[in-house]
Amino acid sequence: MPLRDHFRPPWSEQDLWEGFHSAWVNTMVRHLNGSVLPPQFRARPQVHLGPFVEADVATFECDPGAEGSPPPATELPRPNGAAAAAWAPPAATQTVDIEFPAQDVFEVKVYDERRGTRLVAVVELVSPANKDRDENRHAFVAKCAGYLQEQVGVVVVDIVTSRHANLHQELLEMFQRASAISTDLYAVSYRNRKAQGKWRLDLWPFPLAIGTPLPEIPLWLASQLAVRLDLEGSYEETCRVLRIG
């Protein structure tokens, strides 16, 4: 079945892309956990939209009338039962206003439960916000590069037609390498491995196009272990469940 354009009519009017991406992530998790992953591995969904959520720090707030002053020393228990005074650091030398990029997250994460629930693979669905500004693109690329540095297998799937950018190309530019994909829509599998004393990044790129089927793509759980990620099967099941087309 063909790939629909979920970011333009008529498909964008049937179902918002955010709902489709969320449902697709959960369908992939169900497929992987159902019959694809070996028993020691487990997939988990992670979906987050928009800016970072503020942490609740009310417990640690100082006297509101003493802004910028260090917290008062308090008594902390020691293992032997004696009390020790908590260290009160000096006020910050400099305070600046900053903004973190508002990152949308649509991920499937795979963990190896026999190795302390170690993260071994990630599937990233690109959102429009991941592509719309330099800082957002850099944040997405840096996240993928961080996964690869930890030898986590990465798959990036970009079906966003409302923004024109190639995050795969920007990722390779970070490593000072050229991309073999010039289209804005694609799916790419990455494996970082060490061979003969050198780190090697293996790529499985698949250009995508509206009106064509999605590919099967390797999802690497280790340098010598991959499973089949059936993008077409999970995509069509998601469309069917959401009654899209």
C-alpha cells in the first residue's frame, strides 16, 4: 500500500499527524515485542511533544525574600547517627537566560534486559518541529550521534512533507561524510561498530516517496545481531486502526 501524505489534505484532515505518529510508535512496539525481538529484548514507546516540562523544585526553594542567596545550612543524618551540617555553596558567579530547543520525541526504544536493561536500539520518527529551525535540527542530530557513540542501533524515519530538510545528511556532515540520499523523505538504519581498531558507521538508506510502499529495514541490537523492522506492516496496521484511507 502507498505512503500517504499525513501533512496535507486529504489525509491531514482525517487525522492529525501527532495522533498518527503516536499510534505508529505503539504499533511498532507491539510488533517488535510480539514476535520479532528475542526474549531478552523489550521495546518501549516514548512520545513527547513541545518544550521541556518544568521540574517541581518547590521542596528545594529558598526564602523568596532572599533571592540569589545560598540556602541555610541544615542538619543531615550520618550513617553512625550523628548529624552533619550540609554544605551551603556560594551564590552563582553568573546567571544567564537560556532556551532549550523544543524537541518533539516519537521514539521506540529497545532494551536488553540481560545486561542491566541497557538501551541497544532506537527508532526515531521525525516530526515537523525537528526540521523547522537550525537549533531543532542540531538537537535532533546531536541526539542521534550520541546514541551511535554509545553503540546504540538507530533507525530514522522521515515522512514529513511540510518541512524541507534532510536530517540524515546533517548527521553525516557532523561526521564530515557525504550523504547518498538527497530526498527529504527517507528511512535510514545505522550501526556503529569497531573493526580492525577503527570505528565504522554502516548505513542502510532507503529513499521514500508518497504513493510508494515502505521498506523493511534492519534494526541493529548488537554489532552482529539485527531484527527486521517491517515499516510497511506497522504503517498499514496503524492506518487501518485509525481508519485512514
